[in-house]
Amino acid sequence: MRSVFLLSIPALALAAPPVAPRITQLVFSGSGCPNDSGSVKSDVAVLGDSAGVSFGQLRGDSTDNCAVHIQSTGGSQGWQVAVTQITYEGDVVLRGASELDTYTQIFWSDNAANTGVLTGGLTCAGPEIRDYVTVRSSTADLKWSRCTGADGNPGILNVNFRPVVQGDYGSYDFKHASWKLQWRQC
């Protein structure tokens, strides 16, 4: 007879808080999403287990960056949140010996020195990649927000995405980014 042992993890430690904070402001900047362009739209109204944005003009053939700053309030008091995974989707063309590298910096404004970097990418060994692709990066080095106070504000989440094309030829047209979030009580 085989014994099976299950590790019990409290459900609240991995779930979103009872009341997730609502997004009150979305600010963006960078060569891939100029702040006066209206080219970034939030997919959700709250920071729950995930968040995401759609891009209107994050495209190019060398490099760009798009920094998204998310402010929220009204969540349950006594919680922290961190980004665990980032997924980017869009059209990519690579020819010959080329690659597309992705770099994402994540930090909270009140602790900007504690920045995490997630990397991902695609490599073309030839002759060509021409497809709608998904590039996913995850991390175990979580950068936690401050503990939400009475206003339910975890702080300003900053996500700076930079695609870089290297090699013979490449282009990108990213349409969407999504972030998986993990919450814990503090």
C-alpha cells in the first residue's frame, strides 16, 4: 500500500485579497508607447490574480521600450502583491540568424532600488519565423509591494518592457501583455 502526503497551503496565502484594489490610474511612457498617444489600454479594472494591457503602437525593427505605471486603491487592508509571470503576444518576423530578446523591469515606486528583471525571447536559425507569438517569462525572485493600509493602496507598480531585435533581420508588433500576480498577507 502506497502512502500519499499532501502539502497543505492556506488558500488565502496564494489568493487575491478579499477585495482586490481597483486601478485608479494607468500612465505610460517610452518610445513604444508615448505618453500622449493613448496607445496603451488596461484590460481589467482591478489588480486581482492578473492584470494586462493592450498596445496600439509597440512595433519596430530594432528596439523600443514601454513603461507602464499602475496605481490602485480600495483593496483589503493588510496585503502585498508581486508579479510572478509576464506574457507578451504579438506578430514577430525573424529571418536568417536573428533573435528577439525581451527584457522587463519590475519595481514598486516606493522601493525602486529593489528591481527585478525578467528575460525571454525567440531565436531564428533560419530561414524565417513569421508568426503571432507568445513570449513568457517568470520569476521566483518576487518584488513585493508595500503592505496595503486603510486606503487599500499597494503603491505604484512599474513594468518597463523592452523588445530588442539582433542579427540579420527582425521586426515585432506586440499587441498585448499580461501579468500573473501573487498576493500574501502582511
